[in-house]
Amino acid sequence: METFENSSNRENERRRTPNVIACIPAYNQEKSIEKVVQDTLKYVEHVIVIDDGSFDRTAELAERAGALVIRHAMNIGYGAAIKSGFKMALRDRADIVVTLDADLQHNPEEIPSLLTPILDGNAEIVIGSRTNYEDNKMPAYRRAGVRFITKLVQYNGVPVKDAQSGFRAYSLRALRTILPNLTDSGYGLIAESLAEASRYKLPIVEVPVVISYDTGLPTSKKHPLSHGASVVYSILYYVAERRPLLSLGLPGCVSFTLGLWWLFTVLDIFNRTGQFAIGTAIFSIGAIVLGVLLFVVSVILAVLARLSKNIRYNADDIYR
């Protein structure tokens, strides 16, 4: 006969088991999606595949493999797909959400390594980091792109070594905090999510993973230059939006100061020699005007950001 104590212990153990859901964005990945879903289901409770406007059998094969499928009528981007997956995962009461690619690059066997820091209470977001470039056999152009984009993210106050890895785990707290603020519909969302996590001081941990680049399948649907440019644009836009006084106001002050210095130099030369340096004068006036414009725009954006923040907080109070 089962005692009350044993029954209670089993119930407590059941409650401690986290509901882990994987989100896999996919666009024309019929050659790999079944295997990715099947392998991932060994380590999570459910798999959500976001079919981002595929015109092949991606959705059909994902469902056959056991995934829940969200279908986008058209291809609207990686970031939009990830956000759709996050929203469904939250509706399905996920405790942890894992994101990975559909092209066999990410090894589902490494999912437990991503979960451990969250389960141990040491992280809210875990990144599968590709910084061991030798093991990962990362192409040189990718390595350069990852390093450049990571430097930009580090400049924004996020101390990570691989800011572009999409192989991640998010806690429930992390998703509830950052999801309402995510705006990018492309690959820039990968960096934007880290910036938002850093803004709210959510602990981020990186664990080493091995990525397969020789899967026999295209590893990206976009040209590397186009991909990198879109991510850089997203990061710069985010910085300008979230930290306007630093990203626009400070350069504006520098430009204004240099413009004044050049203008005083022009006047000094005129007083001493009677010659007027027209080119330098035009350049200095341009620098002064640019500096004033940048500073004024930064102040306006800062005020708007503060108003938006107050409105959001007041709305939260109303619906709390």
C-alpha cells in the first residue's frame, strides 16, 4: 500500500520537473526537420516548429515527427518566427524554452547542458557558445562576423563571447521580461534579446557547444553579407533607441566641439594673415550644425523613451 508520504514525495517530484519546450524556426527545411524534431523530443516535453512561409513539406513532416506547428502565411523573418514560438510556449505553460535551428547545425544532445545553469538557479538565459573555433570548424568569414557583431553587443553592455548563437535556453522569467520589448523581425532579435536581458540584469551564462557546418544543407537562407548587415543595422538601431544620449548625444557634443575648434582656428588664421580658409570654415560650420542636430535628436529620443517607459509602467499597474 502506498503511504501518504510516498504519494506526497511523488507529487512534489512531478511538480519539480520543468516543462521544457523547444522552438525551432524553419523555412524550407523538409530535408532535415523530421530528424531535428525527433532528436529534440528526447530531451524536451514538446517541440514547436514555426514554419515561416515554407513552400515545401516542412510543416507536414514536422507534424509527422511529433511537433506542434505554427504556420506563417509568408516568410516574415527569423525574429518574427521566434516570437511566435515564444508566445505559444508561454501559452503552453513552459518553464524553460530552448531555441535551435532546423538545419542540423545544433546537436539536440547538448540541450541538457543548456538547461543545467537555469535548473541550478545560476542563469536566466544560457547561450550555446561557439568560441572554441577549432572544434567547431567555423568558416573564417563566419568567425570574423561573429567576432564583429559580438563586439558591438559588448559595447552595449552585454559581456558575452558569442552574441549570435541561436542555440539557447530561456527561463520563464527571462521570457516574460524581454518578450514584450522585442521588436526585430530578423536575425537582429538574437542580439536584441541579450541587450534586453542585460538591461533588466538577467544573469546570462555561456556553455561550450559544437556546431556542425558540414551538414550537406545550406546553413543560411541569406547571403552572409546581407545577414551581417541586417544584424549590424538592428544593433545600431537598438543602441540609438535605448541609449540615445550616449549613441547620438555624445557624438553630437564631440562634433560640435571640433567644429568650434576649427572655426576658432579659421578666425585665428584670418587675424594673423588676413586670409580666410573657406574650405575649413565650411567644414567647421557643418560639424557644428551636425553636432547640434545630433544632440537635439538625442534629447528628444531620451524624453520619448522616458515617456514610453512611464506609460508602460502605468499600464502594468492598471492590469496588475
